[in-house]
Amino acid sequence: MQKHITIRPAEGTWVVRAGGAVIAESRNALELTEGDMPFVIYFPRSDVAMAFLDSSDHSTTCPHKGDASYFDIMSKSMTYKNAVWSYTDPKPEVADIKDHLAFYVQDGVTVERV
């Protein structure tokens, strides 16, 4: 039986830009693939400019990863609501993403390998 989720080191340097500002840059990001969905890059919290993020009341539950908490991105031009998520206490099978953040790609928010 194949694993539903795979996590591996993301090759290269990855950057998140929001409203034109770089808010995360990492050579230690993780690439998470879940089923047939596109991979998601998870950034170590230590590589994210947390001053740009504001905790949100929003939360979700994933049967494979656990409970996710969310953050808004506060840029000079706008607020990107619930644009960032994190599993602070992930299920043991995905423990590698603890203390990591992932970002929703949308108009004004990019995640790219540089």
C-alpha cells in the first residue's frame, strides 16, 4: 500500500512574496505531496518574517495531518486573509512539518524556487 503523504527536503532556495515584499526565504523548506494534489512547500518558522503575519481565528482539521491554525498576511497594500497555515501539533506520520508554515498562492502571494 502506498503512503498518502510524502515529505522530503525541497531542493534549492524557496521564497514567498506578498504584496511585493519577501516574507520567507529558505534553503531548508520541505515539499509535502498528498495523494494526487500538487505539492506544497512548508517553510521553517525560523525562515519566515513573522512580523508580517497576524494570527487568525480560522482553523481546519485534516484527517491525515491534524488541526491547522491560520494566519493573515499583513502587507502595505492589503491583508491576505487566512493565507498561511501551520500544524503546531501534527499527527506523528507528518511530524516533520511541525514548526513549519505553508502559504496559499493567490493574486499578490507567490511561492517560488529561486
